[in-house]
Amino acid sequence: MSVLKTIAGSFSRLFKSDKNWAANYMLSSDYNAWNELDYLKAFLEIPELNAVICTKARMFGNGVIKEVDSNGNEVKNSKLVAALNNPNWFQSGEEFRRQTKLWREIFGNEYLFENSPIGRDFEDATTKALFTIPPNWTGVKYNEEQPFFVFTEMPDIKYVVEYNSKLITLPQGTVIHLNDDRVDMRSDGNGIYSSFSTSSKSLMKGESKLRALTPALNNLKMAYETRGVLLKNRGALGILSNSSADKIGSIPLEKEERERIQEEYATKYGGLKGQYQLIISAADLKWQQMSINPDKMGLYTETAADFDKIIDSYGMKRELFAGKDATYENAKAAEKGVYTDTIIPDAAEWIAGFNKKHRNGAKTKLIMDYFHLPMFQEDLANRGASMKANVDALTIALTDGAIDIIQYKAELEKFGIKSNKQITA
């Protein structure tokens, strides 16, 4: 089978339709880069997407949950923090945060279910359990006939989980639902905004980032399929033929010489130790290339371009991933940039869901702290050294009379040092 025919066959087999994939790619014009994706399948099968989401989830899970007062002082022995750090019978707090972040980044939604006995406080560590429910199991039912914008308080909303072909309705008020942008709001025609599928969206459900990435992800699948076919079924690499000619035309190789060259090429030549790299023959041979170079097909360029689109969509940096020619310092700067620009804002939104439910109107609140990480510790050390040098200089200036006490206090406040006490010279 020729290489081109093999590749053509691979295109026709790529993304065969089944209950999970609504795509049927053909070599003809039937191919559509916008064909619907199965989000979980894409995460499990596309290395670039998997790497970006797993890296982001790991970085998110590094946060430390704290309860603080209005002055930023940590509340010791917080029951709520203890409950969140020991969420359920099979996960640690860090694993739980990493898991729920995976759901959010794949499906655009996360459902945090607090399973507490009726009448018992979730903060009671002996009676609580906190789970993140797979979004592809979960539907949201909005049962009100009136639109959402006429209500000032939460209307009738139910969260339904499909498990073993059965529907389980979760108790009212036990779900913290966090989601990405709500932009595609569709009804099923019966006044109920709910669906377990990715095609018919719910009023209450967010949209996965993967929807906008569908063309890039489909192209990645196509590029990997094609590269795999070229590696496995390369066909003939080329043609060795006799370039000698007489008055009539080219002289074909004798049968014995063809068989000898073919046998030696198959058994003795190659790039391994003990194999020959050059063919030596008395015949006047010429080589005609037949195999296809993946570089010339643009497969590697397409893969890199699609990878960059995924990285941008998830707020990550290229320097964090293999294949980028970056220095150690650039990689460190990229990691810090992701934390400050992406992870910490995401964490603030995530912990706000628990504050709204458990600390609404309270004098304390929960935070997700990342300043224990080495990159931020370096900043604190540098800031501390700089502050000490400046305070020492200000103290000398005050002692020498170069500045007065009012100027001294004003300069200290620039470093975040503020005192309500009366200071005299």
C-alpha cells in the first residue's frame, strides 16, 4: 500500500462516530475542525491539553487554606479550615483541590457537595464530608416559569446527579456551584434549563474553555493520527534503480543484483552498531525519494501553534512546558507570573464560594495563601532587607535632624509601617 493511500485511509478512520464522539472526519470536504468534542476524552487523549490542565491543577492545589480576621491575623484551630483540609474519606485537602480544579478546567463547572447529616454543622469534623461531583454526571434544573432576573433571592434550583442510570437529586442548599462564563443559555422548551450533554446548555451552567479550543484540539488529533501513520506504515522509502543507459534507454538491474541489494538492505543496513550505513554496489545506481517528510507537511508547526492556543486559553506560560528554549530564570519568572496572574485570582474566586456560604457577615473569612512557596519567600526576604536598610537610613536622618518626626512617619507608611501611637522626637 502506498504512503499516500495509507494516509488517506487514516483520515477516513479518524474520529469514528460513536456515542461519545459526534465527529466523522473524512479526507473529503466532510472534515470540519468545529465538530463537537467529548471534553473528557479530549483531556485524556491529547498530551498538550492534559499537560496544561494537570499543571494548572497541581499549582492550584499548592495553596494553603487559612481563616483570618479583619487585620489579616490567622485564626488558630479553625474548624472550617480543618474540615476543608480533611474533606472526605478518600482524599486529602490538596488532592481534593487538585481534583475539583481538573473538573472546572475540563467542563467549565465544579459542584462542591457538602454531605452533612441534617441538623449537624458542616464544620463538625466528625460528621461532615465534602465531595466534588463529576460535572458530566450533573445537571441543573431551573424549575421556575419566570426568568432568573425577576428574583431577588435564590429561586427553585435543583442539582441532579446521574449515577448507574438513576437520577439522584441533591438536598437543597448542599451544593456550591462554581463555573466559567455563562454565555450560552438554552432551554429544553419545557421551561427547564438542564441537560447532561455538552450541546444543550443550562441557564445555570458555565461554558468550558474547550468549546472555543475545539478547532485546535481537532487539528491536534489529526496531526497525531497522521504522524502515527507515517511512522507505522511508511511504505517504501524510495527507489534504487540503475541509472546506466544505452542507445535504447535505461538498463534495468539484473534480477540477481536486485535481490542481493534488497536482502542486504533489509538485514545488514541501518543506524545500529554493527550495521552498514552505505550501500556498495558495482551497479550504476540512483535514488528516488518517496517517503513524506512530516516537517514539510507542517505537522509539527501545527502542533506547536495549537499548543500555544491552549496555553493562552488557560492563562499559563510556554516556559513551564518541555520544548521551549528558556533559561532557568525565565522559567522561574514564568511560574511566578502564572501564580500572580492566574492561580491566585482563581483561588480567591474559589474560596469566596465557601465564604459566601459559611462566613457571610462574619468578622473572619477564608483565604487561599501561596506565599509559603519559595518564589514568594525570596520576595519577602528581599523586601525585608530593603525595608531594614531604608528604616535604618530614616532613623539616622531623624537623629541627625535632617527630617522631622512627621516626615519620618510619612516615609515609614510608604513601606506599610503605620503606627497610631504618639511619637515624639
